[in-house]
Amino acid sequence: MVETAELYKTPVNCTSLKVPTVNPSIWAPMSSIMRPQEIQFQRVLKLISAGITAFGRQVEGCGMTKVQKHMLALFCNSIFKINCMREIAIWPILHPRFAGLCRSSNVQAPGYLFGENLFK
């Protein structure tokens, strides 16, 4: 599936489909048990993003049916929910001083899982 997913890389203008990485300052103290789990989450998200991109290419310029719009919304919401699960799994390792800064919101910043300005 990885080879197939490579055919449907997320377009640069689709930032909400970009799979965010864990902020380097959070990645560093992560245990060797948590890192592989996080990498698996990222791999699943990349496959979902590739599927959405492939679907988008297929319907481009044709208009979407109601069912297709629902399908797209469900897959996009899956990306959001998985990113929330990633954050929840990482919260326990955060220093208590920073844990409050890393609460899931309705909008997730592209780039890093906990946003670009974590320590500002």
C-alpha cells in the first residue's frame, strides 16, 4: 500500500491533509515504547490522506454527490480524531508546566502535532 500511496501525495495547498509530526522538543523525551506507536499513527494517517487525495483526483471537475461529500467528510474527520488520539497518548510525558498548552482544539495547525508555537 505504501507504493500506491506514493502515487497520491498530498498537494501542497491541502495543509489540513498534511500529517503533522511531533514537535522536536516533545519527541526527544518520548520513550522507545511510544515512538513506534507514534510512527504507526503517522503511517495510517498518510494512507488516509493518500486515499482522500486519490478520491479528490477522481471527482475533480465532476461535482460530488451527497454520498461522496459525506464520505469525504467522514475520512477528513477521521484524520482529525486520530490526531487528537495522538495528542492524548503523548500528554502523560509532557512536563506539567506545558501540558495545559497542548489541548486538542477544533483546529489543528499543520506542521507539528502540538502547533508551531508551542513554547511561545
